[in-house]
Amino acid sequence: MSDQQLEAIGSYVKSHLPQWLAEIAPEQRAPAVSDPVLLERIVRVEESLSHQRELMQQGFQAMENRFAEMRADTNARFEQVDKRFEQVDKRFEQIDKRFEQIDKRFEQVDKRFEEMRADMNTRFEEVRTDMNTRFQQVDKRFEDMRADMNGRFEEMHSSMDARFRTTNRMIVAFFALVTIVSAVVQVL
């Protein structure tokens, strides 16, 4: 509750307190406090309660500041992850370009073989078979490399997802704790 709300409630109670006390039967009324020691203790308790309320408000403000810092930190981390994904995408684009260059080179080699086959059909038939086997091995290696890279990317992605889920659970738990503390403070 804000200070203004508390002051409004206090002034309302003060203005209606005599009327309420008059309605209560004399035997149920609380005795008037006339002991100066008791009055002094009451004042000290009220001051202590006021001080505790101020401390709680400072604590809530500190928590709010920490939440703001956490949000900023989380946003910065997400931006870093986005940059990493952009870098990975660029690397995949570079690999695709390399594959295109390799495909062009294979096409050129095939054209050369066609020209040579016309002249030396029997001799180069064995060479061509051997080269096709080697190209298949190279293709298999590239496919294996691509599969390995995809596996690593999926591992990295799964690991990052797990970290984000953990962070989200921690944030949800923290907000739940703040909600409970706020509810307890309001009840008090």
C-alpha cells in the first residue's frame, strides 16, 4: 500500500473511532491507556513498524532493480545467440557455395572425359571408373561431414534450449516468490 493510502485509512479510522467506541458496551471497551511508559512503548512499536515498512519498500525496490538488470542481461544474451546463429548461417552459405563450385568442377571434368573418351575409349574407361569411385568417396565424405555438422548444430541447439528453459524456470520461480512475498506483505 502506498503512504497516501495508509494516511487516508488512518484519518478515516481516527474520525470514526469515538463513534465506534461509543457503540461498544462499556464492559467490552478497552481501558484507556494512561501509563506514560506504556504510551512510550506503543510509540516505539509504531515507529519500528514504520521503519520496517520503509525497509520492505526498499527491499522491493532493490528486487525490482535486480529484475530490470536480469531482463537487460537476458536480452543481451539473446542478442549474442542471434549473432551466433547468423554466423552459423553464413558458414552454411559458404559451404553451399563451395559445393556449387565443386559441382561446377565435376561438370567440367565430365566434359573432359567425354572429349577424351572419343579418342581413347578403352584406355580411359578404367580411369573413368576409378575416378567415379573416388568422386563417390569424396561425396560420401562431404555427406558425412554435413551430417556431422548437422549433429553438432542440433546438440548446440538442444543445449541452448535446455539453458533457456532453466533460465525461464528460475525467472518464473522468482516471480512466484515475489508474488507470495507481496501477498504476505499485503496481509500483514
